[in-house]
Amino acid sequence: MKNKISSLSILFPVFKDSKTVEILIKKSISLCEELSLDYELVIVDDCCPENSGSIVKNYMKSNNKIKLITHEINKGYGESIKSGLKICSKDWILQTDGDNQYDIFDFKKMSKIIHNYDCIITFRYKKIYSSFRIFISWIYNKLIQLLFKSNFRDISTGLRLIKRDALESIELSSQNAFVGAEIAIKLMLKGYQVGEMGISTYPREFGTSTIITLRNIINTIKDIIKVRAEIFK
Ligand SMILES: Nc1nc2c(ncn2[C@@H]2O[C@H](COP(=O)(O)OP(=O)(O)O)[C@@H](O)[C@H]2O)c(=O)[nH]1
Ligand SMILES: [Mg+2]
């Protein structure tokens, strides 16, 4: 078997996720303890308005496997992922969102098929969003398939598993939510095996989605243009 995971960093950014950060910390620890993994949690507080970082700091007093990065200004999803990736030290990285819409216990399914892959991204069987949001997501994925000659179904979900060695061979430039797609595309272009696994996602229990705003859409388009120019120059 090519890959067996025993060493795992779980990385998630938090922004307006103060109600879920604690749930996600507990779930992450329980997953890693159940599987007896050598693990660490890497959490990035992207200048959260409600100071989610202080909740993380409380947990850090009793658990030295938790690392916190605090941005002094809000830098965006992509910058947060990049900050976190820089300090992930385990062999594999499970990256997710801080809002608990993904089930990190899906890692168990991922680890069953990981021997075939260097990275597994996920796709949502059912998108639990408005028809408008589903339409935007469909257009987005079609556009990425066309622009990057790839076939991924749902390239920007918030749950992916990445081999750290593979990541070290690529440079990431997205500042926003395109970063997940950039990882899959650039790894694939380097010849790494990127697989897809179907998952379920869960409704937000707290707050509202902040990702589909005009600002984020414009920033995502800028990231797409930048990454495409890098790849096809
Ligand atoms: N670091 C960072 N994360 C953000 C920002 N905006 C949203 N997020 C995070 O991105 C994740 C997904 O956002 P969400 O609005 O739930 O998007 P959706 O799940 O696609 O509806 C959440 O965990 C948010 O905390 C931001 O400005 N910076
Ligand atoms: Mg979400």
C-alpha cells in the first residue's frame, strides 16, 4: 500500500465562526484520538470580529497540539489557508472550513482510498443551497473545467486531504476562496494523483454564508485570471 496515514494536521480558518470553532476543535481531537494519529490542529483567526481566537487560546492551555495563527487584518480565505499551510508539520493535511458544514469524520472514508492518491478533494452529492447559489456553483465549476482543462465536479468544497510533500512542489497565489481549486489544479499539473470523493454537507447552524458577496466574486475572478496566466503563460 502506497500511503497509510498516521500523521495528520487538521487546518481550518475561522471568520465569524465563533459559535462553531469549539465544536470543530472537539470533533478534530476526537477523530485523531479515535484513530491514534500523531496530530496537530492549525487554526487561522482571520481577524474575526467576534474574537474566535480567544476561544482557541483557552483550548491551547490544556492541549499543546493546537496552533493558532492570528491575522491582524482580515486577509481573506486564501491568505488564511496559505498562512496555515506554512506551519502544518504533519505528513498529511486535512483542510476544512471553520463553520462545521463539513463532517471531518469523512476523513475515515478518505483514508480508505488514499493509497491511490496524493490529494483527495470532495464533491457534494446534494447542494443544500438556494437555486440561485446552485446555479452560480454550476457556472463556476463549468468555467473552471473549461479554463483549466480539468474535469473536477465540485472543485471548491471546504474539505480536502493533501499530502504535504506534494504541496511543497507548488506555489499558491490565490488570496481568496479559489485557493482550494488552485491546489487541485496545480497538483494535477505536476503529475500528482488528485481524486474526488462524494460527501454530504450540513446546513449552517449559526450565522449566514459570507462567501457569495460581490467583493468575493470579484476577488475570485482576479485569482482565476492570475492562476490561469501563471499556468498557461
Ligand atoms: N479566513 C477567512 N475565512 C473566511 C472569510 N470569509 C468566509 N470565510 C470562511 O469560509 C468558510 C466558508 O464560508 P461560507 O460563507 O460558509 O461559504 P459556504 O460554505 O460556501 O456557504 C467559513 O468557514 C468562513 O469562516 C474571510 O474573509 N477570511
Ligand atoms: Mg460554509
